[in-house]
Amino acid sequence: MFLAQVPTTPGLEVGWTAERIAATRFTNDALAAIPRDDVDVVIEATGDPLAGIAHARASCDAGKHVVMVNIEADALAGPLIAQEAKAAGIVYSMAYGDQPALIAEQVEGARACGFEVVAAGKGTKHLPKYHASTPETVWDHYGLTADEAARAGMNSKMFNSFLDGTKSALEMAAVANACDLTPPSDGLAFPPCSVDDLAQVLRPRNDGGRLEVSGQVEVVSSLERDGSPVFRDLRWGVYVVFEATGDYAAACFRQYGVNTDSSGRYAAMHKPFHLIGLELNISVLSAGLLGRATGSTRSFRGDVVATAKRDLQTSEILDGEGGATVWGKLIPAARSLEISGLSIGPAHGAKVRRPIRTAEPISWNDVEIDLSGPAVEAAVKWKPGFPGSAVPQNDLTSGPEPCRCQFLVFRLTRPIAHSQHGLGLSIQQGSLTISRKGADHFKSSQLASRMAQLHAYQMPPAHQHGLNQTRKPLRGQRSGRSSRVAVCPLVAGPRAC
């Protein structure tokens, strides 16, 4: 789809005339092509998580920007790749046109306008029974025969991953990890919902909605539970739900016809379609020309754990994403670490060690799996708490907490350079003041994305609580003490104030 748009896109150097085809190098050796001098941006679209990780890391080594279409790789090892990309000074970006990047854009837009994001996600066709779908039964749900699908070149495992909920889980893991949002505690619920009811359904339970907490990812279904179609569904689109900051904002929602819940406090915006590869140029040009990502992993908030589709017996071999044995369930990263959840990506080819019941999440201890390859090691051993990981368990899994200070003041008396996790970030002498309200939304801004993971800094204890008593912090004022910066409330990490 992306290549179809290349000839009509100004600034891209490839078109598909006979002369340009002759001038284009085609290769089946991606690792040899990535370091070429005439390559600026690498588009990883294999759909294979281990190949995607290998290609992305090779791009980091070669100093090439990465546009990650491969959501399987991003959900599996996005935090690792993002850290290595920062160290290399390159852009690691979601693919615009796919739902995660479009959702991230909506989330950042809402936060940039000062709103608290209550929910974000997409629509799809789903019923609870689809979790048990297999490649042999999938075409019945699409209204096709196996022969018709084969003639059209349609991959049954790929389409089954769309149907059984795995692809939605992977995409929402990527959104949670990019936008500091919370996954549901026990998997996506896929509530039936029309575009007109997004704000009503996707609000916290204590206000009458379906969400466990505010700031959650969720996918809505285009089918009612009886299988009938939802009127004005969001099957192909994406959405964000946000809360009014006060009575004035709520009044503006009403005056301008914004879709709200019955209270008028919660509002929703949606985009009814996504054009997949037809929109990918935006990510390529943003990375190559502007040096900006269209969404990128910032933390480890959600994991997609292999879950049994049926009772599994000892010595059975798992067939991975879209197969007949397991589907991927999105759960919070902390819970995945607690149960040693087996991520769906490496599940293909794993041998079952014990009987596993239907709907039971599978752990690393439940399977025999070869971890010797470098891509597999990269996929799993970076995870906080994983055996052999150098990353502390709480380093990436803790969500941002609100600051109790009225202001955050960053005072530096000397340049500070820090390279934990390979960030190589330097901050020069100066001062930055952000209001409490601004701090809540700063984490989603472009500046914050460049300063991501600054949670490694700690403010000296003597400075931590004095800010509450400072009514008017002075910009540019120098602190007479050794200085480090407290930005913990803005990104994942321990609290500093």
C-alpha cells in the first residue's frame, strides 16, 4: 500500500516507471541493505517479531531511522529498541496509518489541549467466542470459503489474529506503552459501542461506564453480544475519550456539538477510518525530514501473554499468533512479570511442559523454548525482572504519578550528562518551571518525548519538599547546592516529590 503512493509523493526518490524500477535495488538480505549510504529510513514490515527486532537493532547500529509497521516486534521489545534508538540518535517511530500511531496522535492532541485522557483505543469486529477461532474456522466468520481466501492470497493465520483478539491486544499494548495508559487488569473487554456512545460507555465505572480506571486502553466491538451489528459502529476507526477541565470546558462541549456522555463531562472524538500503508508516508517523512516520531514506545505498561484456546496437553507444540492453540491477552506489565507470562511473540514452536486449561495464561515455566538466539534474547531478557535482565523491575513498569507540588522547578548549576540505558542525554545550566497542571500533560509533549526516561534523575532530599512552600519560583535562579533534576512525576519511575 505504501509503495502504491510513492510515485505521487513529493520528496520520495522512487517511482515505478520502467526506468526507476531498473534503478531500484531489490534484495532479500535486509541486514545487508540497512547500512547502505543511500538508505535514510528503514520500514520494518515483516510482521515477524524476531526478524523485526533484529532489523530494528541493526538500524540503530547503522544510524538509520526506523518506522516500525511490525506491531508484533514493538509490543515484544519496543522499550529496548526505543532506548537503543535514543542512544544512536535516531527516530524509532510507530507507523502512521495503522491504529496505534493514529491513537497516539489523538492522545497527544487531547493532552496538549489540557485535557485528561480517560480512554483511547479503536474498534474491531469481535465476539467472546472468537478467542477460540482457528485458521480452519476463521473464514466462516468473514463470509468466505477457504478456496476463495486462498485464491485472494489471504493468510489464514494473519486474519485469525485479527479475529481472535491477538492483533487488538498487540496494538493496545503498543498504545499503552507509548502513551502511558493502563491496560485492563484481565484483558480487553471489547464492549459493543457505537460512535455516538463512546463517551458514555468508555468512562470509569464509578461514573457509570465500563472502565476500571481513568486513563485506560480499550477496544470496542462492532457487534452486539447476540451477533447483530452495532448501529454506527467504529469497526475501522480509532477514538479518544477525555474529561472536561471544568464547567467552562463542559459548556464548550455542549455549545460546539461535541459527543459527550449524559453528564456532559466526558467527551469523545473519533476518526472513522485508517488507511494503513496509504498513510505511511507521514511517518517516513516525519522521521527523515523532521526527526520526529509519529508515536513511540516510552515505557513498559502492557504485555500480551499467550493464553490457551483449548485444553493443552504435555508435549504439544504451540503455533503462536493466529494459530489454533493460543491467543494473545493484554494484561498490565506488572501482572505479566508477576506470573512470568509468556509473550505471544516467542510462543510459536514452544513445547508444553504440563497440562494447561482453556483460557489459562501460559508462563515461561510452562514451556520449553530456545532462548539462545540473539533476537530471542533481545525480545525477552530486557524485561524488568526477567532472569538475566539488567533492568530493575520497577524501572519501566511504574506508571506516572501526579505530583503533589504546585510547581516543578529544575535548577542546574552545571551541565549534567547521563547515559543510563544508553540515552546519552545532556542538560545545560538553566532553569525550567512547569505548573502542576502542565506537568500532568508535559509527559505527552514533543519535548517530553525527547526527554523520555529522565526518571533516572533524583533531586537531593533537602530540595524535594521545599517546592511546596515556594509561591513564586524564580526562573533562572541558581541553587547553591549540587544539582540533579526531579522529573519523576512526568514519566515512568519513582516519585521524587
